[in-house]
Amino acid sequence: MSNVRFRVLPFSVGGITALSCPFTLLYIKPARTLAYVESLTRAEYVRSTGPYVAAFDFAWQAAASEPESKAILDSRIADLSQEER
């Protein structure tokens, strides 16, 4: 899918504190961004997205590149296939 991009955060990177709270950035055209944040007791849409965008950007930069991420996943899939035999 050409509209999907992913990167893997290898264990060697360590914990990314800013990602301890799950969130989704929603890019709404023409030029609006919302953060959808879930916690144990509620879910909310946040208009002040600066900290969430910064956390995502930090994690994206710390992660393996897209080709490296694909190689990591391919290797793990191969490992799992070997374990099944």
C-alpha cells in the first residue's frame, strides 16, 4: 500500500518515554491536525497537538529506516516460520 509507511523501533533504541501514552494523529484537510488520545477512563480529541507531533517526530527519527524496518520484520517472520517446523 503506497499510502502506508512504517518504521520499527528496535529494542536497542530503548524506551521512548513520550510514547508511553497511546495516541493517533489525525491529519484533516485542508490543514488541521487533531490528536486522539485514549486512557483507562476516557478518550478525547486534543486540538493542541504540539507535544504529540513532537513525540511522534522523535520516535520516527529514532526508529530504523523504512528499508531497515522491512528487513527486521522479514527476519522475524522467517524466525517464526522456522519455529513452527
